Amino acid sequence: RTNIELSSVQRNLIKLLKQANKKIIFVNCSGSAIALTPEAQACDAILQAWYPGESGGLAVADVIFGDYNPCGKLPVTFYKSSEQLPDFENYSMKGRTYRFFDDALFPFGYGLSYTTFKIGEARLSKSTIQKTESVELTIPVSNVGKRNGTEIVQVYVRKVNDVDGPIKTLRGFQRVDVPAGKTKKVSIQLPPKAFEFYDTTTRSMTVTSGEYEIYYGNSSITKDLKVAKIKIM
């Protein structure tokens, strides 16, 4: 297994700060996912800074002091524990990534800001399409907080009854700036390629007839997503 957790020394330090009733903002500098379950429970906030470079300190300070309203989303899955992962020598994708895993601490596509967004009900341009057709989603995004902010709307697709296929796959996203108290509509186009999945019959990526579920929201975790259905003839 890979070591994706903090050392006991680091965790003991956080524990002592918590016992001293200190306000804890944990800044994590890493190039990949870290299992931060104890930190998520003990800290007041977690800022994922990656490897920010020579101006990283200024950027982190701008976020912590509220001079910049963050809008970043995780490009990887942050697991609860390394025990959730298959053996390092197991190369199957089952149990790894958001496409085959839905029990993350911080899921792929997750990220907070200093305001709150509400994703409304999407409107599909068509509910039934041919294999060569595209479909457009129009999604209302409301900023129900008190600060202007930026949201990144994400669209995932799943082929219904595809037993061996992924539980969802990112097929589109769009960044939108929404002033406080306002609503904007986001349009995301899904071309035919967005409905391509591996076909065991032809052993190729292809669009097949059937029902598909289109998930949309602001992270990959299923409970944070709304769903619309479409049929391909």
C-alpha cells in the first residue's frame, strides 16, 4: 500500500493545538491525495495548497484572510484511509478514483468558497437522441451567500445497466462567476463522444443504444448531484 497519511508527530501536534482551544487552519502542501480524516475532524478549515511555488505564501495568505474567494476543485480523490485502497500491485481501477468509488473524504471535483451556491433543475434540449446527436443542458446556478463568487458546474454521465462500467464519468464542466444574490444559467454541450463507453461485444469505445443518466452539480459525490435521464436510439 502507498503511505498517504500524515506522520504521528504531525497528528499529535494538531491534537495538542485542539486541546488548547486554538483555531486551526491546516494548510496541506502535497502533490497528491492525503488521507486527512483526523485533520478534517480536528481542524476548523483545510486549505489544499499543492506545491504553490515562490508566491505560494502570498496566495495562501490572501485566501486565509479573505482577500480572495477560492473556487478551486480537487482533480483527484482524497480517500478517508489507505485501507480503502486495493493492494499497490493490484492494477484494477475498481475501488479507485471517483469513477469506481463513492466513499471519499473529499471527492473528485470538491471545493468550497466563502459563499454558497445552489444548483437548480437542469433543462435538457432533448430527452431522446440518435447516436450521432448532441444534447445541451441548461443549469441555473444561484449564489445564495453574501459574497461574489465563482462556481464550477460539473456534468457526469453513466450508462444504465452497464454492470462493468464506471458509476459516473466527467463529461463536461463550466466555470461561472455569480454575484451575491444572483442566478446565472450555464449551458453545457454534451457531444456524441460524451456517451461513449467500452462495449464488451465490439471491444471498443462506442455509443450504444439505451438509457443514460446525466448527473450534474458541484462535485462528483452522488449525494451532491442531481440527475436527468436521456435515451439514445
